[in-house]
Amino acid sequence: VFRYTTPEGRVTAEANPNGALENIAGICNAGRNVVGLMPHPERAAEPLLGSEDGRPLFESMLTATIPR
């Protein structure tokens, strides 16, 4: 579901902060209704927490269309 990449979208060793296999940052189950993430976007979702970098992830979930 998610990979560590450069800002340009390249999967490189330098973009991988923790050595995750194949730069994997997030996975999902076969039904695609459960997602697990290594990064913690909830820790960067409000200015009070010091950053809003994670906020777009949550906003995208609100507008996503789920195929049925």
C-alpha cells in the first residue's frame, strides 16, 4: 500500500529510514479493508503536535471511493 520513496517517487535505500524490506511502509489484507503502517501519520496531523505532514493521508481516506 505504501513504500518509502524520494520526493520524486523513486524507491531508494536513502529514502528508507528503517531498512524495511523492499522499502515497505504499509501493507493491507486481501480484502483491502485493513491497513497497517510503520510510519505514524497520526503523530503529525495537527500543528499542536509539531507537524501536519500526516494530515493528507487521513483526508484522502475521507474522499476515497472504495470499489465494491
